[in-house]
Amino acid sequence: MTTSLDLVLLPLVRHAGKDRPKLPGLYTSSPPRRAARGRSSDRLFIYLSMEGNAPLSPKELDKLLDHMATQYYKTSGSSTAAMRSVAETLNELLLKRNLNSASRGRQAIGMLAMGVVRFNHLYLLQSGSSHAYLVTVDGTREFYDPGSTGRGLGLSRATNLRFHQSELNQGDVLLVSPNSPMSWNTTTLRNMHGLSLGDLYRRLS
């Protein structure tokens, strides 16, 4: 029997030693009223971090994330196929933008983490240096490929996408970062399962 879990998002942003209230590039969405077949139970999150010397403006980034979510919910089929379609569209957009500005030596590279929660199951897509840890009652799983570091979206027509799946349970914690702290590993994070939001914030800050 599948159960639907409550999802709580806790953005952690620190710039120049100060905490910030908003994490640029983070987007969450519930299914719209008219979602494609297979999407009606999917809760989506996208974290797009940009690297390079030609970043998107905050308004451009918000518009792009909204477009990505709309495309996902309009794409039928499996969750992984819909996520792949969104990531490939994003890659084409960033590649075209980079080619148009290549003569000026400017580029923007997308480091993407896209996740879908359907009832108690997680589907995760990563590209570039995206790093994730899933903390459960049984231990901590690391989702990361050192060989993909730096090879994000917008550099070539080929996309290097990584997919992961996992069952979720009450109290599980998913940590996602394009540049995770050196202190994060499967040992130091293992006791975070079931922590309150306040305790979790203090442990990670």
C-alpha cells in the first residue's frame, strides 16, 4: 500500500556570512488541474544552479523554471522520461545561448537537480556537479558522480544525465547541493533522520 508523505522544503542560503531568505534557482510545484497522463500524483522540485560568466537574471531564471515545470506536467509517460525531456530542452536552450555569446567569451552552464515525489517514491535526475544525500533510518545514500563534475548543461548537444530512485519514509531527509560542504558525507549525515526542522537547520548551518 502506498502512502502520501508531507514534503517540507528547507532552503539554506548563506552569502558573505549572512543567511538569505531565498535560494535562487529553486522551484517546487504540485500537479496542475489538467496534467498529462501519469503526472497527476507527481510533486516536482527543480534546483538549477548556474555557473560561468553569463548567468541568467533572476527574472529569466524564474521564467525558465516555470517553463520547465509546465513542460514536465504536459509530458506523458514515465517520470524519468518526462524529466529527461525537460533536461534535454534546457540543454538545447543553454547551448543556443552559449553559442550566440561565444564570440564574447561568455557562457552559462546549468547544474541541475530535478526530483519527483509520487506517493512514497523518489525519482531524481542530476546533471553536472549536483550532489545529493538521502538520509533514512537505515543509513545514508550518496547520489554523486565525480566524473561528471563541471560537465553540466549547455556545453554540447549530448546530455550527461544521471537517474536515481528510492522509496521514501516519514522522517527521511534529502540534501541537494551543487557544491556540498567537505563535512558532508555518509558518516556525518547519518544521524539526521527524523530531526525537527529547527534541529536540522542548526546541524546544517
